[in-house]
Amino acid sequence: GHGDFAERVPEAGGGSLARLATGVNDMASRLQEAYRTMENRVDEATEELRNRTDEAERANLAKSRFLAAASHDLRQPMHALVLFISELSSLEHPPRTSRLVRQIAASAEAMETLLDSLLDISKLDAGVLQPEIRPFPLQQVLRRIEDDFAQQAADKGLRLRVRASTAWTRSDPLLLERILANLVANALRYTPMGTVAVHCRRAGGGWRIDVRDSGIGIPKDAQEQIFQEFVQLDNPERARHKGLGLGLAIVRRLTDLLEHPLRVCSAHGHGSVFSLHLPRAIPVEIPPGEERVRSPGSLEGLILAVVDDDELALAGIVSLLTSWGCEVVSGENLERLQMALALGGRAPQAIISDYRLRGPHDGIDVVHLVRRRYGAELPAMIVTGDTGPETLQLAQHEGIALLHKPVRPAKLRALLQRQLNATPEAR
């Protein structure tokens, strides 16, 4: 231990023993005082460190909460930009202009990815993301993953294989989809040629989803490092077109939040397998969802009701839908939409609305009122920059599809086609 500096040697008597006792006691007193001084300094330093740590944590939390709360406003201009670039890309241009448009599109896509990653990690750090755990068929998520990444894989000359599954699990479907999307995006990024495969199989009393690639692989000593923020093994110079290195950091936070263990098996130069372990769930009886097949050009002549209170975003989505051959009736709020529908005299066949609108009504209200007048089974989509779970729960409860800004046109078209094809029970 530290010893007891309060103890003293008796100084009774005289002579050399008394002088020695006095010297020992003086030394003990000085040591006791020095020890007290040292303890005080350690206490002061510890308190200062604690205060600075608390201050840094408060500042970081405030930053995260600000970004989480501001996600809608930050995504809005990006959403409009993506829509305008998509329409611009579909037009005929001279070769030099076409090259510039492609460069602008690539820059916007990189900016969109960076913004999504920063906002997602901020919401996770702020603790404002609460999972909604429920039983559901994994095929719902696997189908969306295949739809979203098939074109990206084809553009790189890769094969994307997503095996259909009849498995049911208990999780948050939206957060699980984000985990798998980040893993597949990561696999496509680091696979120069070959295949990326997503398979679900039994594992003990649960399920295991493997995301397997034939890419460059990960050295053994880096397999934990890759889940840290801002880590990219092939990007030490921080080339921004390769992202910020947040994709797998988000995956780790989400798997921890959902309590789904994630394992990595890889060797440098021999590809990688990310294995996500999920609980099994008893299938719940759901109405059968047979799909009606529509021709690829069936958006031609489709009448759409569209609402967005942001002038640029509204102009962008109207222009995009019109370029697909749709007839668009639009307004920046419910009242303006109702006036436009009354003037046009034609019933909409689907609804696309922003969630947050100026005035007393939000996007859910728009869907309610348009469905009340034109049919309760009208397909509807909410497009929003708000990633809060409350919005998702409301939309799911009302049978409304949800898209997060900025929306890539291919994803919007695929979801619109899926909504139009599906029976009301399958939406």
C-alpha cells in the first residue's frame, strides 16, 4: 500500500536515538504533506479531465443531435439536384456536354453518399434512432436489395446473386435493409470482377445471411479496424470519391443496436464473407400478394398527384415524371393540390407527397384526403428527408411506401412500378 504517514516514532529520552526518531518523524511529516499535495493535484487533474471529457461529449452530442434534427433540410436541396441531373442526363447533348453531365452526376452521387453517411452516423451517435422490432419475411428485404443494386453491379460488369428465401426473422426491417445495403455496396466497391452473392441459410436456432464477394479481401489484422470511422484500407490519402469510410462503421452501430452478431471471414486476395446472424420468427398469416404484370412502358399516361412545399424539389420531380410520360397534377400543399385536381377533372392513379409541408397538413394527411375522394386503395408514396422511426411507423400503418431524400430516379421508378403492380394487400 501507500504506508501510514501519520504514524510517529516515540521521541522519549535523549541522545542519538531521540535525534534519529525526530529525523524519522520530520521525514514522515514531509512525506505526508507531499502525499496530500500529490493527492490534491491528482484529484484536481482528474476533475479537470472529467469536466473536459463531459464538455467534449456534450459538444459531440449537440452536433449529432443538430445533424439528426436538420436531416430533412439538408437532404432537400440534394433531392432537387439529383432529380434535375437525372432529367438532364436523359436529353441529347454534344459529346463534350455529355461528358460534363456525367461528371456532374458522379459528383452529385458522391455528395449524396457522403451526406447520407454523415446523417446516419449522427443519428446513431445522438441516440435518436429507436428500432421497431417485429416479425417479417426476409424476402421483403432481399428483394429490395436486389432491385436497388442490380444496375450498379451490371454497370461494373459484376454478377449480383440474391437467393430467394422463405425465412422469417424478428428485427427492424428498415435498419436490417440498411445493414445489408451497406454490406452489398462495400462488396461491390471492392470487387473488381466476379460475383457478389447474398444467401440466407439456417444457423443453429436462427438464420445467417452471408454477403460474399470475390474481391480483394481483407488482411487478418485489419478485420476489426474496418469497422472504425473514416477507415478505408485502399484509401489512405482520403480520396473523397471513395467516400468517408463510414459505411461499415454504420453497420457495426446498427448490428450492436439490433443485437445481431456480425462475423467477417476473409483473406487478402481471396474475397470476403460478412455473416449476419438473425433470430428466427414464426411466420405470421398475411394476405397473399399476387402481382399483376404491367408492361415496361406502363408509366406512359399515368396520372399522378404530387405534393412538395419546396419549389425546386417540386419542379424537379414534376419534370422527371413528365419525362417518363406521366401526367402530373401538383401543388405545394394539400389545398393547392385539391384546386389543381378540381380544375383538371381527372382522378389520380397514384400519390407522391413530401412528408413535411408548410401549413396544417403533412404528407400523411394528403394521402388520407386524396384516398378518401378517389379511392382507399390508391397507391401512395411519401418522399421525405426525415429518417425518424415515427415517420416510418406512420407510413407502414397506413400502407404507404416510404422513400428517403435524396431519391435516385431509378429507385423512384422501380418503387412506383412495384406499387402499381401489387395488389392493395401486398403494398
